[in-house]
Amino acid sequence: MRIGYTLSSCLTLKHSGKFLFLFCLSYLTALPVHGQCTLACNGQVNLGLDADCQEEITPALILQSYSGCMPETFLVTVYQPNGISPIPTSPVVTAQQIGLLLPVKVQHIASGNFCWGSVLVSDNLPPNLVCPPDITVSCTESLDPFDIGPPQISDCQAYTLTYFDQFTDLNCGDPTAYYTRTWNAADVSGNFTSCQQIISISAPDLSQIVFPPNLNGMEAPALACPNPGTDPANTGVPLLDNGPIPEGGSCDLFVFYSDLEVPACEGASAILRNWSVLEWCSGNIEQKTQVILIQDIVGPTVQLLDTLVVSTDNQLACTATVNLPAAVISDNCADTLSVQILTPFGSINTNGGQFLEVPFGNYEITYQVSDPCGNITEAFLFLEVIDLLPPVAICDQITAVSLGPFGTTMVFAETFDDGSFDNCCPITRAARRTDGMCNQGTDFANSVTFCCTDIGQVVNVEFRVMDCFGNANYCDVLVFVSDQIDPEIVCPATVTISCAANPLDLELTGEPFVFDGCGIDSVYFQDTEDLNDCQIGSISRTWTVLDNLGNTASCNQEIILEDQTPLIIQFPPDLDLFGCHLLADLDPEDLDPPYDSPMITNDDCELVATNFSDEVFTVTPDACLKIIRTWTLIDWCVYEPNSGSTVGMYVGIQTIKVIDDEAPLITCPPNQLVEITDNTCQSTLSLPDPTVDDCDFNYEISIISDFGNGNGPFANVSPGIYAANYFVTDGCNNTSSCTTQVEVVDAKAPSPYCLAGANAVLMPIDTTGNGQPDLGMIELAIQMFDLGSTDNCDPQPLLSFSSNPVDTLATFDCSNLGLNVIQLWVTDASGNQDYCETYVVIQDNSGACNGGTQPLLGGLVLDELGQGVSQVAVFLNDSAATMEITDPDGIYTFENVVQGLDYSITPEKDLDVRNGVTTWDLAYIQKHILGIEALDSPYKIIAADADRSGVITTVDIVALQQLILFLQDELPGNNTSWRFVDASYDFLNPTNPLQEDFPEVVNINNLVGENLGVDFMAIKVGDVNNSANPNNANGVDQREAPFSFQLSGLDLKLEAGETYSWDLYAQQAIELLGTQGSLHFDPTKVEILQVESPALTTWTKANKAFPSALPGIMTWSWCTGDPVSLVAEEVVFRFLLRAKQTTQISAVVGLSQILLPEVYSENGHRYRLDWHLMQPSENIGLVVRPTVFNQQTEICWPDEARLDMLEIRDVRGTLIYILPTSTDLPACLILKWSDFPASGIYFVHARLSGKDYVKRIILMD
């Protein structure tokens, strides 16, 4: 078809003069070319958008006409003005297309035929404008639309919105005025509209005015200088409705103010601002004064050095002149500032300044800077006054030095000082040789050494003084060295030798000690003798020594020759002779020593003559014959006849009496007990002679007894009590008698003979009366176990099961099944008893006990001594359900064991690990380890392995010692208190059983019948001397030691708060192998600070348990493989005590039985350890106590004794030491062994309160 366009007409619609709509029709003619559907479109349609700014283009709007288009469905497409692409909202047009001519295509969907038209889009409606409602506002409020609200407006395209206000003044009314606000809106198409809003202004309220606050630091912060900013814009204005009050206008308010400034300190002031607000209409005024403070609250700025170091500058005093620097100061408000400087040595009011004589030290200096308003800033300067001045060195420039006796002289540096000093501190002096001779070197030291090579030389010495800060100064000294000391000579001590000795034997008389530092030339002596004819007297020996420089020295020695064995004469003692003696039989040669003649000893240097004379009296009141024998002895080496002196003459009187007027003294033998111990009931006995004391040996003894006359022997004496009378008559018919008693008793115990075991079968018994046996029981008589027991005197001795003779029957029941030990006691008429042991096996063959019979399995558990061990848990097949406990005899039995099975039997006992373990065991174990003495059985070796390691070492000793001391309660290595070995086991190497896998469990395979012989050897671990009690559960060894070892000490009185050293001394010598024990003390009254043992040199803190886990108890244990020789009076224990209360030692300290106090000697004896505490008054006498540990000897005497003299001499009598006596001497003298000249024997001779005491000291290398 062919398309063409034809414009017909346009229609314009208006309402009330406003343009509403323009509609134009263009006619498009469509010429059909082919098909049935014919379309005709309008050429242009003018479209005005409605209020929602969009419109859909419909087919009806574009089609002018159509025909043959079935169905009548069309597609409308609106294109961009270029006709190429559809608009995005097709077929709807929007405000986006206003003013555009848009091509429009209408197409019949079914046939595809289409036609074109166009649409011109326009906006012909004014904007939609709605004004805000009328409003009343304050005169101070903003009238801006953004504050009171804009109008509401909408339009399809861009628009402009404007307003203008018309003011109407109501002349002081309320409201005071109003505004008429007219809003105008016009869009880009020229469409226009408007509306109005009335805004009323309310009258102001003066009471609502808020004046600015005071800037005084309370209501509001004050202003700070400088530049405080006092303008009201900064300090505040009166406010109405939270805003500034406008001048005039609709509020009719006028605001004004005036200021009054009050000056303060420099840079600060106060402003009194008077505010006034005038309401024009009413003429009312509202006023208030605002206080504005301008303050200076910031202190000055100070810049100062941190540290100032100044040295002392005064040689005579440790002071310095200090010039303090000026600080750099400024202030933000004031120009006038003040400065004060504070120091420990004064203050000044200037910025910087000088201080004189400031002492050495460190100081903090304070600068205080203040402004006129009182603000203070402090700055600190650290002042350090140090000493950099060296000391003043003043030398003794020329010094003479003489060498000492050893050829050297050490001259201290101070010697060279002639007044050196320092201003601040003490100086140290040092010197050095500049040549380094005499092995001195050239380093400074506190002394300088000169030697023999310096003699005659001038030695240059540099002297140095140094203060405590290391400042030093120097000067030189010239030293002249000489040797002006004679050699030293010390003569031997005065020596006393025998008159027969050779005085030229220097080994007897000694040689002098000579010494010279620069060498000896020779030594010689010259003797001057003063001896008598017997070579008794003295020799004065002058010794002289000459040194290499010609100096000599001499000394004198006195040699005394004397009889060193003074003559000792013992005259014959008086003699009383009883009996008949002739005078001719009483000559000296007829008498026995010592009655025959004087005994003379030590007569090696004497010439002694002996004589005697007798004066005989035949009738005296006290004797039948009396001789006064006068002995005269003369030593011709001493005696001088005709001199009138009796020196050398010795006279002694001996009296000899012959007496016989008393009856003989007869002493009967003690009452005699004769025991019959053989198999007969009679004894053969003899009567012993009495003891007779008579001067006449010709006496006769007669005996008349119940047995007959004489001594016997008397045979066939039966038991009974008999009398014997003794008579004695001497040669002078003096007679005496006495009577004794003889008792003959049967002392032989019966001879018991037991059957070697027996079997007994329980008889079934019905105890319930139901006709069925429910118990097995049998009563056995003791006679069934007798195999013919006899007695020597009693033909029918009594038999019993115990020591009670009436215990003749024993009842056994089901509880006794198995092996039962039986004792067969035999008692004779004299009460003698003995017993033998056998056993009876109780069997239940009828099943009366358990309804059937099974065999028994059991045995014995014995220790090495054969003692039964009780309380052993024996397990069958390691089952606690089948466990038996051994009885006191060590017996255990398992009943009703099934035959034909395999069994293992394991004994265990882990009770009281300390049972039998003592320090004595440790000594034996230590000897075994050291190879001194081996343990003599394999069981003891197993017992010594405390930690079960398979070897015996010191670890075992330590473990057992900790048990003994109560420091541990169990053995290490999971070891148990007891171990057990199959008793039938034979060790392959009994000396080393620990290397064997010895059986501790017994295994039985295929049990057949009863087996009551499964025995074990019990071993108490730690007990190697078999002292353990196998039936003592608590393990305490109560056996009394057969010997006693005593310690002694003083029972001191303790004063509260004081500390004491308390010693315990040995009272006897012993070869000590070990000791143990426990001590109890009252910890509330005394404190043990330390325990030592001077005698036991290997004693350490490990030997004691203190502090102990047992309150108030101290335990100790010590032993050694090599015995320690302990001497009498040696300190064994030394305690350091502190008393908490005033008390006595004996009241607060004592031996305890928790660990038995014992001592063990090398000879195998065990001693009970005791002590005796003496009061000081008991200790009268001299006590000498050696202390090996301290290598010293204490010589003590009682406090109350008066010491008159004490001296020590060697065995030759040479005086070694003498103690000067005084009233304030201590009660003990302590001498170091090094004080004695050599080892050996020394004698201490002391006289205490007039009584002499001599003690011996033995010193060994």
C-alpha cells in the first residue's frame, strides 16, 4: 500500500481562561495493496499529560480506522524521535518525553499489517502547590522557610518556587505584628500557581531573658592572660529563647552594657559588665552585672641545667666554691619575676650566685621562680661536689733502715711519710723500689722489703699517697740500709743430768738455737765447772755465735749434775708374831722381807753403810716378847762427820712383837647345798675344812657331823638336811668352834621320752540330737605320747601337757585338723621338770567336720636360730582366699586340699621394719663391705641387702640407718621387712647367695596325700646378728645388754635465754665399733642448737635425726668398720643448748628408750649406755680430757676449789708449763697439742685446796 498524511483540524480546550488540552487529528490514508486487514492511522496526536505525568498510547488513540482485521488485537510501539528504537516505557509516555514528537507504530498482530502515526507530548497543567499552615512565632525566632517549614509542591517537570513577605505592624499589640507570605510556583512550560501563609509575631517576655554567666572560675571559667578576649562575642550576651536578642524589629527590645575594670596583680584584672535590656513598648528594663575575671594561673617558664659538677678547691678542707648558673626565665603575663635558690647549705634570692666552702657531696638545688600573681615554678639542679685535688705528698727524703734478725726488713710505706695529707678523706700510702731488687718488683705496695744485698747501698724508693677517690701524688725517698742487729742465740734450757753422765754429750745437754739473717760464721762454748767429788754440782756453759759481719751474741746455759734417782729407803715395818718364837730366831737374816733389813733403791750415786742395834724387852703389856730395833744408814757422799749436821744420815725404828693369847679364828664353810645330778638318788660328799686364822700353826681341827666324824667322804647320802660341827685348838690350848648346814637335794630333772609323733582320728559326735554327726572330737591322755619317761628319785613322776602337772587330758576337734605340736612335761616329787616335744596329726577320716576328707598341706616357718616366726601370711596359689597365718611356733596348715593338683606356697610378712635392726648390724655390714670380716651365712648376706639390689653397698647402710633414726618407715627398692627361702634349698655359693635365684616360693606338682613339711627359712631384713624377735610385733628389743658403758657430765643449771655448751665424757676406755640411742628433751624449756662428737671423728649430721619427726626426741646412730680407740675422760658428745626457762639439765634432758641407747665394742660386746649427771660439788678433783677432734687437752678443776699450783713436766722431769696462780683464774685450762714439744707422756701436777693431784697426758702422733 502507499502511505500519505493529511492534516484536517486541531481542537483547543480552555477552562476559566487556563489552557487545558490541545488535540489535533491528522489523517493518514492507507492504500491497500494486498490482504484482508486494512489500517488507517492518525498522522499526529497532540497529547497533554495528566497529573500523574504519564499516559499509555492505545491503538484507538492512533488508529483512525481499520477493516478486515480479525481478531482485533494490535501492538502499539512508541519510538524515540529518531524512529529507530522504542522508548524504554513504550507504549507509555512519561514526563521524560514532554516536548518531543514521537513516532508510533500500530501493528495488527494476526496479519502483521501496520500503520504509523505520531504523538506530541506536552505538560499543560500548573504545579500542585500547598502552603504551610498559619503559625505564631517568637520575635527572636527565625522566619526562614527552612525553620518554620516550606510549602508542599509537585509537577511533571522542572519548576521555580519563590515567595515574598508583607509586614504588618500592630503597634505594641499581641501579637505585635504579622507577616503575609505569598508563595509562587511556575514550571518550564509556563504553567503558574500561588498560595499564602500568615506568620504572627508574639510579644517578648523579659523574665525569659538569660544573661551571660560570671566568668569567675565558678559559674564559668575565668579568662586567662594574655589576650583574654573580653568582647561579648567571647564572654556571652543576653539570650531570649536560647538566642541573641535582635535590636529593635518586631521584638521592640534594645540591649546595651557598660564595663568597670578593677586592676589586680600584673597582667590580671576583674571586669564588672553591667547588662541592660529595654522593652520599648512597656519601657521595662531588665539588668544584671556579669563578673569577668582575667587571671594569671600559669607559672613562669624556667630553663636550667640538669647537673653541675664542681671539684673541691681547698687543700685544707674538703670544700668547693660553687657558682650557680642563672636560669632562663619568662612569664606569659608579667615582666617582673622573682627568683629564690634553696640549697642544703643556704639560700639566696638572686637568679644564680656563689656559695663558698660547700662540703663534698651530692646536693639537689631548687630554683623557685614566682610571678606577681603568686604562681611558682620549681626547677632542680643536681650539684655534685667531687674531689679532683690530689693529696699533698710530703716525704722523709732520707731514711736509714737496719735489717731485721732474718736478714730482711719490711718497711711500711707510712715510714716514708712526713705529714702527707688530703683535703677530703683518709689517704692510703704505698711505696715501691725503683730497682725491683730483693724479689720485690716495681709495683706499689703497702711496704717495701730490704735485704742483705742492700747493705751499704742507697736505695731509691718512690712514695705514693692516694685519697679515697683515686687522686694520687708522689715523692722520692733515699734509703740507706745497714745491718746493726747481732745474731740471735737462744741457749738450751737449764738441764739436769745424772752425775754419771757425760756433760760434753750435746745430745744430753742440747745445743743453742742460732740465727742471723745474713749468715752465721761459727758457734762455740766455754764451760766453768762447780762439781764435788761425787760429780754433783753445776756447770756454767757460755755459748757464743759470730755472724758473717762480725757481730756476736752470747748466752749462758746451766747444766746441773745431780743424783736423778734420789735415795729411797724403806725401813722394815713393825712385825707382830703370834706363836712361840725364840729371840735367836728374830735376827734380821732370820726374818723374811721386808722385815729383815731396810730396802734401798736408787743408790747408783751413793755410798751407803747399814747398821742396826736391838733393845730387847721380855715382859710387856702388849706382847710376850718385844724388840726395839734401831737401823742407822749413812750416805758418805753426803754425810760430813763432825760437822754437827745429820744430812746423809738416816735412822729408822722397827718394833717386833711376839703375841699368842687369843683363840684361833675359825670360819665354817658356808651352808652347803649338794645337788644330786646323776641317775641315782644318793650322793657321796666330803666336808670341807674350815678357815682358821691363828698365830700358831700347830693347831688341830675336829669335825663331828650327822654323817660321822671327820671330813669324809660319806657315801650313800640321801636327800635331807644335815648338821656339821667344827672344832679347832691351837698349841696354846685356845679353842674355837662353829656349825654349818648341809642340804642334799634332788636337782636332776626327769628324763622325758616322747613318741615320735602320733595320729588321732576324730570321733563323729551328734551335738544337735538329730542322729547325724556334725562335729568331730577326741580326748587324748598324755600317757599316749610317753615312751617311758623316768626320774632318778621318783619312780612315778607326773605326766602333763604343760608345766601344770594336772593338765593330763587334751581335747581336739575340727579346729585342730592337721599337725599339732605337743609338749610332754615330766614333774618329779622335788618339782624338777623337763619336757620333750612331739606332734599329733588330727584326722577326720569319717568326714565329721566337712562331710568328707581331704589331705592337709603345711609346714614350719623358722628363723636361722630355729625359732618359729609368727604372723607370717602364707598364700596358697597367690590367693588371699586361701591364706593362713603362722602361729607363735611358726606352724601353718591348709586343710581340705584337693589331691592331684599343682600348688604354689608363698610366705609374706611386712610388719615392723625396725624389728631387730640396730647400729650393731650396720657395723657388721660395714665390716663385710670393707672386707674386714665377712658375714658368716647366706641368710645374713640376704638380710644385709636392704634395697634388694642384689649387691651389698653403703646404700644399704644408709637406708637402714634412716630406719634406725626414724627418718624413714619403709625399705627402698620395694623390699619387705621379712624375706623367706625354701628351707630345703642348698645354696650353690653360700658366700654370695645374692647372685643365685634362690626360691622364695615352693611349688608342689600333683599333690599326693598330706604334706606337712613345706618349711621356710625366715630372714629379717637388716638384722645380721639374729637379734630380731620373731614373735614381737612391735619390734622393740627388750633384751638387757650384759654390760654397761657410762657417760658422765655436769648437771648444769640453765638460765632462761642463755646458751650453754654441755659435754658428756666417757668413763672408761673402749675400742668403739658403734653406738646408737635416743634422747628426750622438753622443747618448751630447752632448745638443742647443735650436736657434735669430738671423739667420733667421722661423725656427721647424717648420724643424727634432729630436728626429728618425733617431737622432743633426738636419735643418733654411728658405726665404723675400723674401731675407734676411746679413752677415759674423752668428750663423746657435745651439745649446744639454749635455755627457754630457768631449769636443770636433769629436769629437761634424759635418755629415751624409743631407740635403745647402746654401745658396741670391737670384742663383740653390747653395752647398755647410761649416764651419770654430777652436781658441781661432786666433781672435786683434777680432770684431764683429751679431745682428738680438736687436737687439744682440757685440764679442769671445780669452781669452788682453790688452785695453789699447776705445772706440767715430761718423763725426764723437765718443766714444760707452769700456770701462774691468781684469784680470777678460769676453771679450765685448754692446751693445744701443738703447744707441747713432742709426742709422748707428760704429767700434770696440781695442788687444789692443799691436796695434790697427778694426772697423765699421752700425746700420740
